[in-house]
Amino acid sequence: MKTRLLLTAVLAAASSALADVRVGVIVSSTGSAASLGIPEKNTVAMLPQTIAGQKIIYTILDDASDTTTAVTNARKLIQDSKVDLIIGTSTTPASLAMIDVAAESKTPMIALAASEAIIKPVDAKRSWVFKTPQTDAIMAAAIVGHMAQNGIKTVGYVGFNDAYGEGWYNELKKNADAKNIKIVANERYSRSDSSVTGQALKLVAAKPDAILVGASGVPAVLPQKALNDRGYKGKIYQTHGVANADFLRVGGKDVEGAILPVGPILVADQLPASNPTRKVGLNYMSLYEGKYGKDSVSGFGGHVWDAGLLIQKAIPQALKKGKPGTPEFRAGLRDALESTRNVIGSHGIFNMSATDHLGLDARSRVMVQVVNGTWKLLK
């Protein structure tokens, strides 16, 4: 009798454990992309612990800004932690590498990196992959549009020598060609480099009206500082990959005047009351700063917040298809994410489809300039 009762208790416990929704999170909380990964990791602590009556268990792993580690972590979360969904990771090269893992295991993944190549084209592999950050395509169009409006005729480029830098160069070229803006220099550097003197000298010698730095996080400060040190007087643009307080803190006076597109969350308090994302952004800002301190908000944490909003919408739908921990539930999550409609996030309004696993439009971006160490909304 005791044995039977014990067996019943064990089975009940196993059944209860299976009912938990398990979410794996991979971020770059150390290494060169730490300024992206830390606010992402911090935001996980603010996500709901229960959705549709189901307990949500979050397991967070650090990839140390390393692509191989990110892939290893993804496999570990799927094989050992039995996660139903993965959120992450922070960088484009690592997120691209994780696509195969998600597809092989048929585990939905919500990436936190920018490149459009992460989700397009939506082929057999990418059918399991979604993302919340604005693509380089969306943001490059805003940058080049601003250049054209301000009479820029020539532009130089310096970016990471990886998939992030290459993706941004390709989008810059496509948009610049459409606006008859000529690219007169194309330089690259490593995320871990301590000097870009040679690249800066070549850029200055090309005498472009403006320069775009195709980099993310604190390493994006290096080219702008080098250009300033060599007397460059043209406009310097950055990507939304620098939209956090660490970039401002480390860059200081060296990044003054930088122009870039960002998600509206970063300047939510400067948006008009009519902006549909303002309320969501202000709510996130209030919660995050209440927990981590004034002026600690970054756009990167907002991407995790938006991923949380998406899964709050998707999980109730997936539960109709199967129990957590089953292939049916994971497939249901994938289908529900793809069917996302009118989810107002901190960065924009998500409307996904079978051909668009981001679902953001031009409302997901605003142009800002670094003025006195803060982000100033450009009208």
C-alpha cells in the first residue's frame, strides 16, 4: 500500500513538473556584448511567473559573447532543461548559428539580435525562428532617409568584420543607391580590437559627408573616438545596436552628436501622447528603473520585455494544442507566434505572418541624437 502511494505521489509530481512551461534564455551578459546582455538578463526577472494558470520556469545561460558557446547553450537548454521555447541571444552571429539547433529540435526561438537574415527568408529552418529587435533593414532605411534630408551626398562605412557589420553594409548600400548617395569608403574591425587608427585614417582621407558605424555595444565607441581624434567634422551615425546607457557612459564626449535610429522605448517620455507604444514604454521604464536605478533603461532590455508580451499571447493558444513539454505544445507555440496580431510592445506593434517573423513597421523607429550625454528625440 505504501509503495502504491509512493508511486502515485511520484507520478503526480512528474505530471506537475511536466505542466510547467520552460523557457530557456541565452544572453551575452559577459564579453564584448555585455552591455546588451546585462539589461536583457535583468529584464527576465521582470517577466510573468505564471501565464494562463501555468507556472513559467526561466533558465538563463550566458554565452560570454561567443558564438560556439551560444550554440552549446541552446543544445543544453533543449536536451537537459527540456525547454519549450528559447529567447536569445544578444548578437547576430550567435543568433544565426542557433537557427539550426532550433530547427533540428523543432523548438521555437525568439532572437534578440538585429540582422534581417535571422528571420528571412522564412524557409524550413527559419519557420521556427522569430525576433523582437528591429531589423537592420528597417533601421538603415531611417538612417539613409535622414542623410538624404540633410543633404548628404557621400558616406563612409566602418563596421564589425562579422555578420552584423556585413548585414549593415549591405542595407546601407541598398538604401544609399536608391537615394543616390555614394559610398566612398568601407572599413571593418573586430569586436575585440583596441585600435582602429588605420581605418579612421582611410575614412578621413576619403572625405565623406557622413560616416556610419556598423557596430553594437561599447565597441562602437572606438571608431567615433578615433574619427574625432583625427579631426573629422562630418556627421557620424550609429546603429540601434548602441542604444544603452553604457554606450553613453563609456563614450562620454566622444559620442556627442551621434545620430541613430532607436526603438521608441528609449525616448518614451519624449513621445507624443498619441504614440501607441508610449504607454507600454513608460510602464517598462518605470518597472526597470524602480528595480535597477534611474536612467538604467536600454532598448535591449525592451526586446526581452516584448518577447515576454509575445509569449503571454502565445502560451494560452498553444495550450489548446498540447501540454507543456510535448512536441504538440512547441508546435502550438510556433503557430501562435506566427499568428501574432496587434501586440503593442515597447518597441512597436507586432503583426507577424507566415512570411514575416518580426512584424514591425516604421512605427518601431525614431531618430535620436546624443546631446549632453542623453538621447534627444529628433522631430
